Amino acid sequence: MNTTKIVKKIDKEEFSRLIQKHKGSIIISPHSFDHLGIAQRKKFTEEDLLKPVKNKNPTFIGLQKNGRYIVFFKEKGGYLVIIIADKIQKLEIVTFMNKDNLPIIK
């Protein structure tokens, strides 16, 4: 069972409302840096991870089967991908990674 499969495309306005609702309570999971190499872990800080979520316009937003949001931000040479869990009183950034392209939704 693939729980990370994207089951629905999310509207940017809907995602923006979610971010505004939790803007002061977005936390970083200790596991969020697991998909990065050692050099990238030294380069990125928690603040680097929060900036796109709070300030940038995403290229694509999807809802995964597990209920988490997958958000793609256009960067040089590809996309920054951030996985976000909507908890009761907060948003938790679970993972972030780099990808070369956007997902194909069928």
C-alpha cells in the first residue's frame, strides 16, 4: 500500500489559508533532513526550510493518501519538495528533498 501516493491536487488558495491559519505554529520534524546528503544538511537551516512555506508561491500542491501535503517549489535545476502534516494545533514539516520534476497525476 503506497501511502505517499498523491490522491488529489490542492488549490493554492486552500493551501494559503492553511498556512495563514498556522503561520505562528509551523514546526520542523527531527526527521525532515533525512533525505539530504551531509553537504546539503550543512547548507540548509530550519529557517531555510520555513521560508518557502511561509513566503513563496508553490508550483504544485498535492494531498497524499496518508493525509500529508506534498508541496513543490521551483528552484534552480529542479524543485524543492516539502512534505507537511496538518496536526490539530500546528503544521509539521516532516520531510524536504530535491526533485528534478513535478509528479504526474493520473
